[in-house]
Amino acid sequence: MSSSLNGTSAFNNTVKKCEVTIQEPSSAYALATILRCRVGSLPMKYLGMPLGTPFKTASVWNPILERMEKKLSSWKRLYLSKGGRLTLVKSTLSCLPTYYLSLFVIPVAVADRLEQIQRNFLWGTSEECFKYSLVAWEKVCFPLETGGLGIRKLVHFNKALLGKWLWRFGREETRLWRRVIAYKYGEGQGGWTTNLCRRAHGCVVGDGTRILFWHDKWVGDYSLKRLYPQLYVCSNDKEACISDVVCYQEDGNVRIWNLRFHRDFHERELEDAYSSLECIQPRIPRGGGSDTSHWCLKGNGKFDTRSYYNTIRGAVVSIFPWKGVWKAKIPKRVAFFVWTAVHGQILTLDNLMLRGRILVNWCCMCHRNEETVDHLLLHCPIAHSLWVYMFQIFGTQWVMPGSVESLVYCWSFWLGKFNSDIWNMVPGCLKWIVWTERNRRSFEDTEKSLVQLQALCQKTLFDWARCWGFSDCSTILEFISSLSIAH
Ligand SMILES: [Zn+2]
């Protein structure tokens, strides 16, 4: 049968919904009649996957690109905030290629194109409309805890998903897919990997028949060959499995190591010999069950894509006040705005000038200072008055920190774990109101007075608190007086 799987025509078995290629079209039609199926041709789709196309070609990914474009065209008609866009990118766009990513190696050009689609959608860029990408995509792809939005890098995610097959190869000895691969490429000693393998797995010793004593990692992160190279050179059993170098004592009950070396040790080698014995003595196989692989990145020893992805991605050394941004119960679009502001990247005049716009930097709120993120949201007299007003409502004193980032760091849960629900909303609420007022003054040439802004702060906070069930007050006045910590 295998020799006939290279023809140009194919059957579609209508009962089993599968198609089989054969060499001669004439016999294909005869067989099709007997089997009551139709003749198809390559390339074709099987279980949603392209069949008969070289798996490395970029065209394999065309259906994914088409589906993404289709999704986008239906979303384009909707008005979506940044928060809504983020939700759609995470829930839909980045999940579309997952099935393909778990089977094929993604070409770099395709990964770049898919990420470009995600990036443009997130920031609202399209053919008709240019929008700035406010934060670098590399940062956007960090986890939330380190200042990103938790969107996955496709190339790394692809590696992590494909890693599952490497893991399964060592554990699913009887499965058909594994037998096909082992037949085609051969398998390494112990059957953990195919013949060509670049890295070793960690493993747990059962009966010791699949684990190589010197080469596999079964005593920790390194093989014994690497830990004790001098002893390895002298060993008579360089390729032995663990079970080959274990024997029973004369009484037949106690297992002991039976390592053989082709010469006596020199004095300088004795220390290594004792140390190796100390290392392996407690690990002598008890003979229970078979050897199995062990995933060191998880406590339960089982493979999972997330831990592998995080390792491939590498540790991101970056501290970010993520709880203050994402744990506060504020609308998603406001949280997204605060996230951008903490990165110092909202489009204030100084940032626009850094992007090449020729402007006069003048704060439209106070007409006194240059407009920077920290000035506009914290230190501008109008913003400052709103902050002071808010502290009065809560009946507290507060020294304003220098930057938006520092403020978010020290703000959240300052009133304690149980009293902070509404308090945690305040920075998002105030910054959002100052920002919308700034945009109103810049683009619509209208403005609200300080008293109106204070009332807006009260109302917004009241609405959000009621929405999340943090307050059952029926009037704003009642709500505001309930906030004071003096009660
Ligand atoms: Zn100002």
C-alpha cells in the first residue's frame, strides 16, 4: 500500500470521509465504483489540513491568513475600543492558527504577517487610516506581570506546541503515528526520541531498561557522563542501561550497583568515585513500573505547553505595577489607557514630537507648562486639584509621587485588602477624565469647569462602583459620604 501512495488521483471514501491516492487513474475509477466513493486529486484538504502540499511552503498558511482577513473585515464595521480590540485579539485572532501551529513549523515570513495583522488590529491601523503603535510589539507580547498584554509570540508558541510531539514520542510507544515516525527515522536508545536528537529529556527511573546509565539525565540536570567524565572514560559499560549495571546480592533480595571499569582508579580519581556512589546509591531502581520521562518545569512532572513556552520565551526581567492596572475593577478601555500611560506612551504633545510631529508643546489645561504624561495626569494644576479633591472625599492625606508608574505602584490596596475596591478605581477614573477633558479642549474646543470635572469624577466613580456591586447607595451624595475612611 505504501508504494501506491504517490499518485496524482485520489478516492474520497464517502462513508469514512477519507481520500486515498493511487497510481493509475483507470484502476482508481474501477475501485471508486466498487467502494462507492468518488475520485479526488491532490492537493486536497483532509480534516481541515492541506494534503499533498509540501508542509514547509508558505501557501499552507493561506487559509489561516484568509480566515483572519475575513474576521477583520466583519469587525471593521464595529466601533471597538482598545480594550475590546485586545479581547478580540486574545480570544480570536491569536487562537485561529493554533491547530496549524501544533502541526507545522511556521515560516518566519508567515509569523511576521500574522503578527502584523494582530498588531494593526490592536492599534486600529488599516489601509484607510494610520494609527501609531503606542507600545513596541515585543513589549506587548510580554506577560501581564512584566508589563505586556499577554499576547503570544507566534514563533515561540509554535515551538512549544510542537514540543508536545517530542514529549509524546517518548511515552506513546504503541501509537500508529509514533510507529510511522520510528519506522521512517529510526529511534534512539530507549525509544525516547528519534535517531537524530539534539537534546536529552529528563527521566524517572522505573525498571531501568530504557535509561542509559551514563548518557541520560536521571540524577538531576546533568548526565553522569558530564558530571564524572574521568569515570566515564574508564567505564566498561559506556552504553549500558541502568538495569544492565544493577545486580542482586548473593542472598538475592538486595539490589546493588555493578559498575565495571577497565582499570583501578588513581588517587586523584577516588574522590570522584566516592561522590558518584553517593549520588547514585539512593537512586538504585526498585524495579517498579517502567521508565518514564519527567517534565522538570512542572511540579507534577507532566508536559504542558505553557511552561515550555515561558522557558523558550526566556525570563523577562521587568517590574511592572500590573495589579494596579489590570486588577482594578475599571472598564477595559480605561485599563488599557492606564497601561499605556504607565509605559509613558499616550499621545501627549511631547510624545507626538518624539514621533516627528512639529508642534508647540503647551499644556492645554493650564497653559503654563509643557504637556508630558506625568504633568498632564498628575501635576497639572487642574489634575492636581482633582487628586486633592479625591483625597478629601476619602478623608486622607497623600503625597503625590513623581510619575504615573510610581503612583500606580503605591496606590493599589493602600486602604487594605478589604476596603480598597473603590479606592483602586480612583487612579483609572481620574486619569481617564483628565485625558478626555484634554482631548475635548484640544479637538472640540469646549471645556468643562473644575466643578463640572469634580462632579464628573463623582458620577463616574458612583456608576463604576454600582456596576461592580461595591456600593448599594442610591444617590451620589450618599455614595460620596460613604467613602470617607473616617467612618
Ligand atoms: Zn498643565
